[in-house]
Amino acid sequence: MKKRLYISLIVIAIVFFLVALSYYTSVGLDDMYIPADKHWQKNKIAKWSGKTGGRELSPVEQIENGVYFVYKDRLMYMESPDENVNEICKMPNQMVGILAKDNTVFWRECDDISFIYKADSYGNIVKLVYDTGKLYMEGESIYTLNVKHGLRKYDFNGKRTANRKDAIRFATKNTIFDDYVFYKGEDNQMLLSVPQYYKYDATKIKYLTQEVKFSRYYLEPEEWDSYNREDVIEYDDLAKEVDKEVRSGGMYEQLNGKDPDNYELQSIELSVWNFSDEVDGYIYLYGNQKITYLDKEYKRKSEEMTLEEEYSDDNREKFTYQINVKAVFRISIDEIKNSSNETYVNYERVGKSPDIPGDWSRFIVDKNNVFVINEDEYTDKEAYRNLYIYSIDVDTGLNKEVYKKKRFFLGNDSSEIFATDKYIFIYEYGDYGEKQCITRVNRDGSNPILVIDENGEVVMKPIQ
């Protein structure tokens, strides 16, 4: 009897220990998650190579021996070096974009976004995974990302290898690198989801979300400004660099006749409108840098104002001036990773002469070039507008027009560009996407070729 009681007590103790262990290793307590470099299984945690950050779906994907590209519902292949164009397969619905690794291609369809498909170079199609998240590829894995399921990771056979919830809040745009998620949230905040790895399982991750701060304020706000006094920081290297360029005349002539010597730098704010995937250790940003100066004598002069004058818009214009620089900037991945809610990230302006006209938020980065597509302003008049491609050299910051053509279609459907090692592919649309054609030009803008016309025929016809 005593022996049975003894065994029963041992069993109860073991069960209690296992239940307690299960509780403390599964409830997600903060101290159960640690950074990758402190994890005892850190050698098993996937490492980012620094050159292969997450790539989002794109209509054009280069591999070693050629280029895969999409025309509506068809997957095409242009083989090097003879550049013959062949159709690999055709789907019931239009393809959103593709991701390619060697001779395997992954994609989604517009009208059936729930599934991920893949095909080999022979056109053998497999319905791979049911997952509605935004699709990426990084290294030897594909990822999906959405608010509901977080970040999911699959191998190329569709086996899920990790599931990381709470990776993002609401996002208007995002990209991934090394299990980090960089994204634009509500109120245009730039946010970073930082992975923390579970002590007992390196595949389990929770995310800490922090703001990536670009804007800096150097003077206490006046009555008309919206930032808080606690946001004011000391004069830093960015302030010195920007202020020097403004005072030397390196910025736009936006001073409106005012003498910079009578003003002091109040703030440098960067609004990010669009950004790239990771490219060679950087993320490229397109946005507006607003530089604000305040009259040095404002405090004294404000004492002589009436309350109505002090709050008026005219008063603000009288005592301040602003310089707006619309350009491409870049920030290193390491800078983003090392940021926190208490720090301000360092970034640099790529375009030293940001004088490309119009709205050119559609840009791509490839090697040492940022390629920008722009078009003449749309009017209701029946006329074919011009389309322009500019190239910004990352090393020098200089930009130049590399190609110009008449659009194939009337209307206001925006064109897109995509780059490979040798070419720029131009996708033009008409009738709300019903019409489509693809042009290919060399990266320097020479030798323009109409690859596929609006009827879907492969023509490979030089454009005069």
C-alpha cells in the first residue's frame, strides 16, 4: 500500500512538473524571448547574407540563364543569349507577379489570391500553398505576411517551417529582411517589427514593434507647430550637413529673397512616400525632406504682436521659410536594426540634384542605379503623352534622362518599369489594364524593342 502511494506521489509530482514546465515554456512571457545573438541555438537561426533580402512579387524576374516575365495571364521566358521568347504556361486568371529561383517560378493570380502556385521550366504547374499573405522570397524560403497570420515561412515544396504571429499592425507597404519587418503604418509612421526568439525553440518568434524616427526638431515649437517640446534634440551631424548645404546655395532656390543669416534651423522632417526592398544592404526611400528655418528674432518680435497676429498663417510665412527636397534617400539595414524608440536613424540623400519633374514615386533600384519612370501631366485632351526614364547614379547622385517615348495608349493608366542586369522592361497599360504591351530597352536607353504588343503577340520589333 505504501509502495503504491509512493509511486502515485512520484507520478503526481512528475505530472505537476511537466505541467509547470509546459506553462512556463509556452505562455510567451517576455523573459522567455531573446535576441538572435543571445540564443543558445543561434547557429540554427536563419542568417541573412546581406545581399539577398526579401524580394516581393514582380512582373519581371531574372535568373542566371534568362528572364521570366508576366504578360497578363501568361508566364513567359526570354532565354539568354539568343533572347527567344517562349510561353511557359497560361493561367485562368491574370498573374499578380512572380518570384523565381533557378528554374522554379512562384506566383499568385489576381482573382484567386488565396493560393500560391509554382511551375518548372517545362510548364508543370503545382498549386502549392493556401495562404493569403503578401508573398516574398528570401534565400531558400518563401514568406507570406499579413495582419491576421503574421509572417509565415515555407520551403520551396510548400512545407511551413515557421509561423510568426503579430509581425505587423495595419500596413500600407512593407518589406522583410532577416525576420525583421519594415513597414509604413497608420498616420504614415515608419515602423519596425523586431524578432525575439523563444529560448527553447529558435523557430518560435514574437515581435516587438518600434517606430523608426526620421524627423528631427532642434528648436522649441512655436504656437503654430504640432510637435512636442520633448521631441527637441541637440544639433546633430545631419543638421550640420543640411544647414551647410542650404547656406552654401546647394539646395533649391526656395528662400524667397530671405537671408539665411537671419534664420536658424528649426527642423528637418522626412516624409517617406515609397520605399524599395533591400538592395545590397540598403533600403531606398522616396519622399520629401522638409527643412524649416525660423527668424532668430522671432521671440522678441512676437512680444509686439497681437494674439491674432501671432496665430495667423501670414505670420508663419513672415517669420519662417521652408525648403522641400523631393528625392531618393537610403538607409542601411544595420542602421534600421540598431534603431529604437529613443533614437533617430541616420540616412543619406542619393539624388544630389533632385530636379526630375513631376510625380515619380514609381522607382526601382538595381546595382548602382535608381531608375525612375515619369510621364507628362495628364489632361482630358486626346493626346499621347510622353514617357520618360531617368537614371540616378547612387555613387555620384547625378541623374540623367536615359529614354523617352510616346505612350502607346491614351488615358491615365500609369506605366511601370522593372530592371535586369542588361535591360529595363516597360509595362504600359490602357483601358484600365485591359490593354497591355511590354517594351524592353538597354539600361542606357538604347535599342528599344517592342516585346509584346497590345494584342498579346510576341513581335520583338525595334521601336523607331
